Amino acid sequence: MNYNEDSETLVTVYTSGNNAICALVKSMLDEAGITYLAKGDNLQSAYPINAFPVEFQVLTGDVEFARELLKDVEESIEIDSPDDGESEDEYEED
């Protein structure tokens, strides 16, 4: 479910610049019924080159559930990552 920014406080729970992971995260949040904002998704759509990170933000009441749901998202998809061991995806924690 997409979110209207004007009503409540949002918290970033996951960030990714990978189109495949963004699609998976959207699907997982939608399936769980969590209202979210995919901040920066417009840029991913305009420039499909995995260059712009998308921040997934949820309402404060859904933060714990969303983080638990997304904690293993990178293990759910096969990712070709650089050999330097760094990942462009971040799981947000307080």
C-alpha cells in the first residue's frame, strides 16, 4: 500500500538501490498489509540502472513488524555483488 506523506511520522526500515530487491520489498510489504512510502522510487522508474537508492518508510506502529519481515530479504534473492564484499543495500536499525 502506498502512503500519503502528510498524515503521520514515517521511519526508514530498508534502503536499496537494486531494482529486483525493491520489487521484492514492495511485494512483501503489500502482502503483509503494511502501509509504506518508497521514497526515491520515482528515480528508479525514470532511470532503471540501479543507481538511485529507494528508502522504504513505514508508520511508527509498523516499524518492528516491517524490520522483522525484511531482515532476511537479501537471502531471499540471489544477488550479484561486487567482490569487495560491500553491499549497496541497508537494513535500517535504531
